[in-house]
Amino acid sequence: MAEAKRDIAAEGLRRAYSAGDVLSLKRDICEFDGQWLEAVGKPELKGTWCIGGLPKNGKTSFTMQLAKYLTKWHLVAYDSIEEGVSASFAEALRRCRMDEVKASRFIVLNNEDIKDIERRLSKRKSPKIVIIDSIQFLGLNTETYLRWKKRFSEKLFIYVTHLAGNYPEGRTALKIWRDSDVVIKVEGFRAYPTSRYGGGKTITVSEEKAAMFEITNH
């Protein structure tokens, strides 16, 4: 066995794992509970998630609710590219009572671009979870997305995307959507998750607004 490992190292090949090796690896698994467990399962907080929806359907409110929940485990950075620190974004913070969260667990980035984000994430004790709102306003391309995925492989990126009909707007957004471990479509103030970790139950972002949406659109 030792000889085989030396031969592999000498040939410059990456290690191959047995099924037992994979099952015994230590992972940053989060013990979600309540509606989040039913929606997403018990996820590993690394890799890629994607949230999509049409304007004024509750996308930002849902993303903020998710961000607040994730602060139970790690520092979350929310890059508000589309709205910056505008009054509308402040209202989203207010609705979710984000002022209850310690500054050591949640920070807002005001329209940071690709270079800004890379510099920030390269620092020691940088945020573990990064929310990009949105893919389209950041101007992210597939090459940069794949580079981040490899370079910052221990971080969780949550990308927010516009939808064109039922699909993300733009080639890069569609690639990220298909590549994500968790995909959540927000429509009519309800969030519909598809997760590789289980779950799948709908989350209602706002009962009042969801009811109003159904009345208006049916």
C-alpha cells in the first residue's frame, strides 16, 4: 500500500480515495433545524448556492432571512452591488432585524467589485460565507466564477440572480445555477428550494405579501 502511494506521488497524480476514505472525511456540516432543515437539509457550508427570482417577488427579503440564519455558524458578508446601501436595502435590513446580529457575524459590502472581493477574501479571518447580489450587476463571467470556486474552495458563495422567464439571465448565471448544490427560486414571496442535501419544502418569505400576490395574480 505504501509503495502504491509512493508510486502515485512520484507520477504527480492526485490521490484516489476509497469509499471508506470519502465517508470518513471531516466536513463542516451544519445542523440546520426547523423550516431550514425541511427546506435545505443539513448542508456543507462550502461551494455554491444560487437564489433566483423576478423583481419585487421577495428575493432580497428571503436572501436576508437566510443570511441571518447562517450567522449562527459563521461570519456572513453581503455584497450589495445592485442596491448598495440605499434606503431600500436599509428597509430589507430593518424587516429582518439584522441589527440584532453582532457585527462580528454580519457585514455589508457596499458595491464591492471583483478585485475588491478577491482582496478581502485573501485576508486571514475573511468571511466564510459571501453573498453576491447580484451576478448581473457584478459583471461576473464564468472564468472568474470557476477561479473563485477553486481558489476559495472552503468558502460558501451564495449568488443572487435575475431570472428571464424560468431560467437565470445570462450564460454565467445559468452555469452557476446548474452547478449549485442548493438552488432556490423565489416567486410570489415563497421560496422553492432544490438541494443536494435533502429538504425541498417551501419557505414562505411573508405570509401577508404571499397572500396578496396570490389574490393579485389569480
